Amino acid sequence: MAIDSPAAAGAGTQAKLIAQAYNLIYLDTGKIYRYIGWLRLSKNKSFSLLFIKKKIKKLRINELQNKKLLSDKVALSASIIAKDKKIRNIIKEFQLNIAYKPPQKFSGSVLDGRDITSIIMKDAMFKFFINANLNIRAKRRYLEYKKLKNKITFKEVLKNLKKRDKFDKNRRYSPLVKTEDSILINTSKLSKKACFNKIKKIMDKKLKVNGNI
């Protein structure tokens, strides 16, 4: 399953719920870019393609849960390094391995990010584009930061999201786009549960037709 979305639209939350419901391995691909963005900020002197390759080769999914990756500075750093095609190719190999070679205990995979439906998993059984109103996304992200006790104002979050959207939609390589075969889900007025039920209904219908359930 492939999901694309702008920041704070709720894709990660839905991907986790879907992973639990269908026994899928979940990879938040944006966290990989955040991880490298964080390395860029904290390991500036040793930061290089070789350094990145070594880090990605040893990377485990649970390492992407580090709260240090959730700051706006890291997010913007991630957007900057995401423009680099050589770095994208290193990450792509890692993503493809998770997507198409999940551990045997899983029934498949679900990946979310910015170019999953368009580049990484073009042939995914399910492809969704999750979106929401910019102000609603900013409010969600602001509340997340408050829980983490990050000192940032709503205006700063809104400004950073606008900047992030511009980066994601206009970067030269793998820009954020909704593919024609992706199903649009607008979460602006949907609760987490309502959104999940909507997605699950779509999935179950197709799985039933294909004889998978």
C-alpha cells in the first residue's frame, strides 16, 4: 500500500492504523529524510554521501521514532536534502527493500511519504493521497509540538508548513503530486476513526472482489 500526502495531513496516523489492521510492516519514509536532515545538522563535519550510505545500511525502523526528528528545523533540513538526487537514490534502495521484501511475519507493507505512489510503489495494490486544509494541518502540528513541549508559535508552524509545501511540490526530483490512480482522502473534517473506516471500506471492497478476504 502506498500513501502520499503533504505534512500533517494525517497520513502517518492512518498508515499505522492500516498496518495494525492488515498486519503490514509500516515505514514512514519522511522520517528517513528527517533522520538524514538531523545528521546534516548534528554531524555537519562528517556529513557526506559515504557517511549517509553507512548510516542507512545500518538503519533500523525503530530508530526513526527518535523525538529529536520531530522539530521544524529538522523538517526543513529534510526538505533541503530531499532535493539531492544522489541522496534520494540511497534512500530509495532502503524503501524498496521494505516495500517489496517485508519480513515473513507480515502480510505486506504500507509506506507513506511524498513520492510513494508516483515513484517508489507505482504498482501498489492500494494508492491513496491524503490531504487537509493548510490551517488545519498547522493546528495539528502545533498541538503535536505543544505535547512535546517545543517552544514554537502557531504562526511559526504555519509559516514553516507553507515553506515545506513549496519545497515538496516544486523540487526537481520526485515532487509531491497526486497520481491519477490514487484515491483522494480529505481529512479536514474527518476524525481519525472516520478516516480509517473510509479507507478500510475501500480496501475491503477491493480485497473481497479479488478474493483476498
